[in-house]
Amino acid sequence: MRALTEQDIRASFVNCSKGEAKRLTVPRDLEERPWDDLDFLGWRDPGAPDRSYLVTERDGRPAGVALRFPPAQRGFLHRSMCSLCLTTHPGGGVSLMTARKAGTAGREGNSVGLYMCTDLACSLYVRGRKTPVAGARFTESLTLEEQIARTRDNLSAFVAKLYV
């Protein structure tokens, strides 16, 4: 993914108003992000514990998505798997992220959801740049490039549902 500026990020949101996009908290460490290793930029809102955001590319342009998720369930023995990167995490490491649809459908209250790593570090887990605290990545017969492509395809399919 190419490096993004705060202005790029705020202008990219497809499922919230311009006012909401203007008020959301953008990460301050954009220059330090490992852009070459990211399929999307994802972050949690420190001021709103039930909100996260991600920005990916769609049709060659940034597409930002505002997400909501329920408070973490603390059952350490419970494991969940991320639908994007297929990483397993205990407890609240995977959350059902829901996104309001774009346009009229979103204003009418329609949304889509996907189980994702709560820390939105899927790109780093796939590439082995980050290791889950107590979870795991399965050993796969797919090459790293194929795993990255699958993660991108899963994300693209999720974002495409916002427009339907």
C-alpha cells in the first residue's frame, strides 16, 4: 500500500459523513508505518473503545471504512480466527467488526460485518512481522504471496459489500 497523508485518509471514508471523517482520530505515526508491508492501514480510536478504522485501496484510490465492534470477551480459553488473515487469537483478539454500508443503504441502518483481528494488524501477521500474543498462524501449503493475495481478496470482498 502506498503511504497516506492525514488529508488522504479523511477524504477516503465511504461510510461516514464528511463531518464524522473530520472529527475522527487519525494515527500520529503515519511516517513510521511499514507501508510496504501493509495491505490496509488499520487503527483503533483511543477515544472511543468500540470504534476502529481501516483504509485500503479500491479501484486505485483510498477507501476508508469506519468500523464498530462490541467490547472484548475475556474468555482466555476461547479462540477465534480472523476471516481476513486466518490468524487465531484467544479472548478478545478477534472481534466482529461491523461497517455501515455506503450511501442510502447505510443511512437506512444497513451494515455488513467480518471477524477481524481486533488490533487490525492482519497484514503484519500474514507476513510474520508480528506474532499473536497467545494465538497462532496455521502452517499452510500456500506461498506467502498466495496468503497475501487471499488476505487482500478477503478484504476486497468485504469492502465491496459496502456498496451493494
